[in-house]
Amino acid sequence: GDDKLRTLAIGRNANGQLEIIGVAADQRVWRTAQTAKNGPWLGKWEEHYPNGQHLTDVWMVSHLDGRLEAFGLLEGFPHLNDTVWHTWQVTPNENWNGSWVQITADGGRQDLAVALNSDGHVEIIGIIPGLFNHASVIRMLRVKPSWHSVWKKFFTDGDLLHKVWLETNADGRLEAFGLGPNNTVWNTSQQAPN
């Protein structure tokens, strides 16, 4: 691969080495990593699962046990055909599981944000497109070892967000941010961790 990627996700392995997964314009997924904590990089990009899933965007979280998990979105046309995928390290700092696995996401997603709750559960928020530029913000919580099978609305259809982010506060509460009409910034947060 080359260094011409259109989106990146960065995670920290348990040993402190950074790892990057990125998506190229042709939707192929590439990865590289540091060779040591605070050290140099591999010096090349390797295709993450050659002949594997093509994606349009990626996100990554570091689990409490140090394993990385990556999430990807493959946009369809219209957005109602978007699909959500994930892959994970089998053990900290080691090999990945070998393929992308689809997460049920009926109705499509036009954007995602992923973060880890303080209890170790992964939380995803996303935007599901609607008619006339109306979009709903939805969420899914991973309860180990599997995902809830239902995406639930996260506030109201009137939010009209078109981009979302999710981050963990120092006290463990997740805080969600979004861009609304005219790129106004909106946010909300958990009242308590988890």
C-alpha cells in the first residue's frame, strides 16, 4: 500500500505500541504499527486481510485487557444499505481474528462513533438516514460476548445530526458530540459511568 488513505483509526496495544488501520480510496483496508513502544514504525502498510471486506470508514477501541477492536462502515447506495463490520485481536499485542464480521444494522448507517464504557462494554452511536434530511441518532451496546440485536434511538428525530463523535471523560462517563444543521455543535453525556 501507499500512504494515500482517506480515513484512519489509531489504537494503543497493551505493550504501548500504536497501531493504525486506514481505508484507501479504493476501499481496501491497510494497517501498520510501531515496532516498539515510542519507537519507529514498520515502514510499510500491509493490507488488513487481503481479499477481505472493503470499507469506507474505520474506528478503533482498546479493550481493558489490552486487545484492540476495529469497526468499519461500508456505505451502500442509498445509505439504507450501509453495513457495519468489526474485527479484533485474539490476544493483546498479537494477531487479529482473521476476518471482518458483520454486525446486524438494518436500516443503514451514515456515520458511527465508538468508545469503551468504564466497565469494558463497547458502545456505538451512529446516524441512520431518513427522508428529507431527517436523521435519527441511534446506539448499540455490546454485552460480552455478543451484541444486542437491536439499535435503539438515542434522543429524537429532530436532532438532525450529520456527524457524531464519542469520547470517555476522566470520570468514566461517555460524552457524545454531533454536528447539526449549519454545523452547530451539540453534545450530551452519560449521567454516570456505564
